[in-house]
Amino acid sequence: MVKQKQQVISRFFAPKPKSPSSSSSFSTSNHPQNPIPLTPPSKITATASLSSSKRLRSSQLSSPSKKPKLSPHTQNPIPSLHEKFVQKLLEPSVTSTTDVNLSISSNPKYTPLEQQVLELKAKYPDVLLMIEVGYKYRFFGEDAEIAARVLGIYAHIDHNFMTASIPTFRLNVHVRRLVSVGYKVGVVKQTETAAIKSHGSNRLGPFSRGLSALYTKATLEAAEEMAGGGEEGCGSSSNYLICVVEKGVVVGDRECGVESGFDVRIGFVAVEISTGDVVFGEFNDNVMRMALEGVVLSLSPAEVLLGEPLSKQTEKLLLSYAGPTSSVRVERASRNCFKDGGALAEVMVLCENMGGDSSTNVQERITENRAQGIHCLGVEGIMEMPGLAVQALALITHHLKQFGFQRILCLGASLRPFTSNIEMTLSANALQQLEVLRNNSDGSETGSLLHALNRTLTIFGSRLLKHWVTHPLCDRNSISARLDAVCEIAESMDKQNVCVIDSEDGCAAIAKPVISDVLSSALTTLGRSPDIQRGITRIFHRTATASEFIAVIHAMLHAGKQLQQLQIRGEDDNGDLQEMTVHSALLRRLLLTASSPTVVSHAAKLLSNLNKDAADQKDIQNLFIVSDGQFPEVATAQTTVQVANHKLDSLIDLYRKQLGVRNLDFISVSGSTHLIELPLNVKVPSNWVKVNSTKKTIRYHPPEVMEALDELLLAKEELSLACRSAWDSFLEGFSKYYAEFQASVQALAALDCLHSLAIISRSKNYVRPIFVEDSESVQIHIHSGRHPVLDMILQDSFVPNDTNLQADGEYCQIVTGPNMGGKSCYIRQVALLAIMAQEFDMMLSLK
């Protein structure tokens, strides 16, 4: 008997079976072909009855010697507490699938809000929606279950759906958390305010709502109100979106230029939406996909767009990179529609729409631009791209249309090939074995070559240095130009900025700008400012806030004026020759681009239209400086607000005469404005509305005041809408300056890299390499070489090494020794020094 009871108790405390809807799989945004279902919860009714055997066991458990008590009204036996407990134990579980009858309502009654949710979810099935409802953002259905699991918030049943909510001021934090684990998140905002709704045709219906923003890991930094991030890995690192397409090739096909050992030709386009950097490439690859692996490791994309159909080898490599632990988002797209030139046509349509004249043929427009001396980088660059790269560009263009970021692909300001004739591309094996970007122990940047060489002062400079390290130069002229610039900056660090000149009155000392000091000052200021490369791109995307706009443009204006202190030009304003303080051609060209007078004048003009104090306080109604006929809609709306304010203030004279109180005035209490405060014994008209009171006074709102307040509130809402429209137009007008500002930022990034290399070469006593002529045999001679990473770790304990190899002489070395004796360290040292020789001054001498 005891054994049976123990079994029954164990079944009673057993966990309830989970419903199928509670076990949701990984992010459906990673698999858009499986949309998130949004169904109302089931209405459950249960019927249960005890079997005869259970009744028998229940009767056997009761005490036979003790008579039960009888009810005084019905004369029926009253069960004891023990009998009630045992009966409860023997009853079947309500959630048991064998004894439960489910009745699902086929036609539930949805609220107006739920109707909007169903329409939005049907329109965006693969998006996790955050819907603005009052002062909260709410999740519905399976979205609520996902949000509860990822964000650690509470989800519950409300009407027909599971729901969860977050406060509006925590939107940015929760969006980043959802995006960081791979979800595509959409923010649905109310498209009308209470004041406008009360005067519109929808006064009795729910608030109008629409999708205002869409976020993924690759688009987060470029999206609205998401700047200044870096939380949970979404901030400072590059977040490329890469699209990969391929086609099979025949081995030995001379027409395709295919060499033996290649079985596929791969094309790709990678775009960093927050910086505007667009990289493309097309190459042959073998069955191991080593070239593609090198591209992926070099770019480290945050999202991968698979241009189907793909071979099993290519898809396996990409999916292994975007594994479950990487939080890299994967999406698939079909390119079957891009046949017979369809890919190029789609991209050209986008470029034509940006140009504003769809009737003009693209090729004719290019010819006209060339005749007028205008170089259309975007269109010409796309026309010269390989075929597979164009297909990948078309897929990315179609993908980015849903985010509104497709315009960045056709500008050409940052369109560049992944490989060029003057650069080397290190393979994936070389990047890993030499620990160029990350160490092999824990995968972090600490202990890598990039970490050892990085002394940059800005974020955008650090990103460019990463490209320099992974793409060493292989052109002699380019290497010499970069080495000349680094040497000039390094030599100027020991110079004084005082120059003594002779004059009629005697000797005089004047301050002379030094390159290293001016660069250090300008770059340090930029390092304290926001990321201006991402900032100007957000301005181009029209997602920048007013305070961010002012901070970015002011930082570029200040840096340009600082760099203009250097006498870069060879002639002054009068045409007289003057001594130049910068001799390196590369350094002079970068300084002229970074301190371009055109960029400085445009920056000053843009800042003159905005009120900085209003931008810092997020006061959009007073943001624009209305003058010279600019922003006419804002001026009209401001006039309407002033008239409404004047009408409201003029009512006090009417009430002074009506009540006979000369010193009567409006007051404001607890957010309620234009109140009339009167003693308790003062009689007022019956239509006056009592707002609040004290022991001695009562505060009223007369009907005329309430009507005027309503008009003022509506006028302010219309002013806000006019200011937001003007702000969007103002940001759209920045597009014509974007290419110049982007070129200036890229020049500043290059100057930061050169300054960083000069600092490291000066502090580590690196020397400039000497390269052999083309007529001489291949050779490498290293005297007292040191491993660049271990030298920083071991300091003076590292023992220098020599290396002498020559094609006509000793062309091979056999390195032997015990385990942990430094063999691999020596071999890697030679390879790293060779990379550094093609970047900047270092501790070797090549003859």
C-alpha cells in the first residue's frame, strides 16, 4: 500500500509536459523561410473522473474504525482533510494529454490593436516586432516568448496573445541584445500623436502604426538612434554584410582563364553600411575554398547572404564560419531572376533613380560626364565590375532596400576591389599561423601583429591599419612613398617648433609648426570625438541626430583648420614661392585632402544653420536658425505657434475685467499651465472647469483657455512635424557633399596610420628596409632581427637573430633544435618582418 501511494505522489509532483509552442527554435530571422507564427493561445477545458480502482484505493486508505461525521443539513458524510488530500493526489493532471479535451476557438474576437498586430506580422513574417503602445514597446505571440527568453522579462497572456513589454527609454539596450544573438528586429512606432489624432478622422480608432526601423547586426550602427554603441559586441568592430555567389567552371578552360586545380569561380560583395565601405572581388577557388576562407577571415563579416544556388563545399565553409556560437546571421537569396543581364539592370536602375533622371541612358550620362570632366565613380565602377560580383551587388541591393540603405552602394566614394595590383592578399592559413589579426591561444587581438603595431588614435584609423596589415604592398613606388612619409613624421618628432630669423631689429624667434605635433593634436581631438567615418555615413543615411551631426561636422572642421597650419602648398596667395614644411609627396597629398578648403567651408556653412544648444537639449522646434528665406515651412509653423501663444496670453485681460481683480495672472502647477487661482469665496461662471484646489484657493480652467490650449498644442505638434520634415530634407542635402567628406575622412585615417607607424618605429628603433633592384637575384638579409610580438612581451630578454638567404647562394636553411627551442618563433619572425618591410620602417636591412 505504501509503495502504491509513493508512486502516485511521484506522478503528482512530476513536471507538466511542455506545450509545442513553448519550445521555440533558434532565431527565425536566420531562417526567413520559416516565419514566426502568431496564433492565439488555446482555450482549454478539462473533464476528469475517477476510475473504480482509484475509488477502491481511496476507500482503503481511509480509517475503517473511525465513523465519518454527518452533515446536519444533508446527513451526508463529511470527508476529512486527509481524505481530501488523498483524493487530490489521485486526481489526474489537468494538462494530461490522455484525459484532456481541447477546444480551440476558431473565430476569436480581436481587439483593434491585435488586428494591427496580425496585419503587421503578416506583412513582416520573419521580423521580431517591437510595437509602440503608449509608453511601452510590446511583443506579441511567439515574439513575446523569444523576448522573455533573451531579455529576461516577464511574458503573460493578455486577451488573445502572449505578450511582454519594455519601457520606451530602454529601446536601444534591448534592440542591441536581440540583434547581437542574430535576430532581425523591427520597431513599430505610432505615426500620429494624441493631439493630431483628436482632430483627425481617426479620432475614435486606434493609433496608426507603421514599421519605422529594421535592425540586424550589420545595419545596427547605421540605424536611427543607435550611435555611440559598443554594447555586447555591436559597436567598435567592423560589421560587414557579405554576399557570396559562384558558378562551376571546367578545368583547363582557356576562355575562362581557368587553371588546373580550380573547380569553381566565386564572386562576392561586402559592404560596411555604417562606414560606406564597399568591397568586391571575383576569383577562382579550389575544392578546399582556401581563397574564400581568406576573404572571410580578413573581413570578419557579421552577416552572410548566400546567393543560391551554391555548391556544398562553399555552403559548408560559410555555415561553419557562421556557427551557432558565432552569432553571425545567415540569410539566403535566390539569384535565378538575374539572368541575361538582369543583375546589372537592377543596379543601374538604382543609380538612375539616385541621379533623378531615369530617361537618360546610363552610358550616355557617363559619356556626357567625361566630356564635362566629371568622373562618375559609382556608375563607372559598377560597369567595370566582374559579372559574378555584379550579381552579388544586385542581391545586396535588393536585400538592403528593406532597410533603406541601398543608396550607399551606388556612390562609388568607397567602392574598391578586395585585391589590386599593388597589394598582396594573405591567405587564411598565413593569417592564422602568423597570428596577424588574432592569437591562436584565446582568439583575441592581444598578442597579434596588429596589436603590436597599432598606435592609432582614432577608430577609423585602426580599421584602416587592419587592412594595411592584411594587404602588404608589393609595388616599389607605393612602398617607397609610404616609407618616405613615415620617415618624415618620425624625424619631425625630434625637431623643435621654434625658428630663428634675422631682421633689421635683430633676431626674432617665431613658432614654426611641426608635422608630428600638428598631427598628434588633430588626431587626439578626433579620438575624443565620435567616430566621424560612421557619423558622416549616418548623416548620408539620414539617421543621425542633431547633436551627432553637430559633433561630427565640428570635429572635421576643427581638424581641417588645425592641419591648415602646415605650409603645404608651394606658393602663397600672391603667387610667391615659399618653403614647404612637408616634403613627402604622399604626406602632402593626404594633408591637402584632409584639410581641403572646400570641406572646411561646407562644414562651416552646415553648422551655421543649426542651434547647438537646442540640439544638445533635443529641442527640435528651436533647432533651425531661420534666416534668408531658409526653412519656410518651419517659419510658418513657428508663426502659428506664436499667434496661438499670443491669443492665450491675451485672455487674462478679459478675466481681470470679468472678475474685477487687477493683479490676476495665469499660473502653472504640476505641469498644468494657464491656471486661474482664486480664493474660495470668489464666484466664477458655472462653465469654468475646476482643476485642483488647496485649503484657501481653487484653480480653474475657463472654457476659452481650454480651447486656446488645444489650439496651441495642435500648433506645436504641427511645428514638430515641420521641423522633422525640414531635418530630413537638411540631411538629404548633405548627399552632394558626402564624397568630399568621405575622402577627407579616409585621408585622416591614412594620416593616423602613418603617425602610428612612425611612433612604433621610433620607440622600437626600427630601421628602414633597402629593397633590391629587379635585375638582382632574390635575397633577404636580416641583421639582429627580433620577433615584433615577443619582443614587446619579453622586453630585453629576447635574443636577436640573423637571416641570410639568396637565390644564387644559400637559398635554404634547416632549422633544428629541441622542443620549445624557438624554431617556429624564428620562422614566423622572418615572415612577419617581411610583411612589416612592405608596410613601414622596421628592424631589418634588405640588400
